[in-house]
Amino acid sequence: MPEASARLRPDPAFAGRRRPAAGRKALGVVAAGLRRLGATPARGYAAAALTAALVGIVVNALALQHARHPAPFFARAPIAGAPSPPPTAAQTAAVLAVPTPPARPAQPAAGTAGGGDAIAQVLRAEDEQETQKRLAVAQAALVKLGYVVKADGEESAATSLALRDFERAHGLPLSNDVSPRLLKALTAVASAAGR
């Protein structure tokens, strides 16, 4: 009965049995927030997702990380000239526990049958075919210019000498292969000589 009368009229004698004002206020704020979220479901879902994400971040940072972050936000800068502290046992164990990569198997020599990287072999074959085509075009241009070479797409001493002679005669840098620049110069001079 005293509780019922305390609810009807505020009497300081019965005020000790009532809930503290701070607790009622907090519950009122929470209840108002839940009512507001219930009124707009989309906002409620967004707030729940945001709360879950924030709780997940905090739990991850505080409970699930087993070692210090390699670049923390609030790290103390080392003092210049101060000796660094010796590594802890955990740091030493972590360094020693770093796995070494497995040894790579020996690559078979180029041109051997089987093994190796199939894609690299295809690319190498295409590159060799392209080089042979450029060499054959260069040899045909050299033949038109009067050099004594075979236009077969195979490298030979006569072809190398003829290419070096052409490069010297036309002020081109000496090279060991048929570059696109050399091929362009050769075909231009050969077509001009053939007219």
C-alpha cells in the first residue's frame, strides 16, 4: 500500500522506494529511440547495420588481434640517438617462425624437351618467328641493294656483315639484331633503289 500512495502523490518518505531519476531518464531515451527506429524501418536497419559494424571493429581491435599493428595511428616516435630496446621473446619467436619459401625446381635448359613454362615457350616461339620474318625482309632488302646474302630468314655471318655495313653507310647505330628502325631504313632505301 505505501507504494501505491507513493505513486499517487510524491511524498519524500516514500521516494526511496522509487526508481532513481537517472535510470528512468536513460530508459526513456532508449525507449524513445526504439520507437523512432520502429517508425522508419529503413533507418532502423541502417542503424542496426552501423552499430553491428562498429561493434565488430571494436571487438576485432581489442580481442581478436594477437600482435601489435605494424603501423599504429598513435605510435610514439623513436628518439633520435636513443638505443632501441632489445627484442622481446615473442618478437624473436615471430622472426624465427617466418616460413621460408619452398625451393623452386630447376628450370630445364632452353630447347630441351618437356618441362618448363608452356606460355613462355609459346611466346619464345612467336618471338623467334617474328625475328625470322624481320630477318628475311631485311635480307631481301639487302639483296635488292646488291649485297651477297641468302634471303632465307636464317642468321649468317654474311648477313651480319651486310647489316653492319649498311648501318655504317647510313649513319645508324650499330646493333646485333634487326630492329624495327633498321628494318624501316632498309626497306626505304631498297624501295628507293628499286625505282
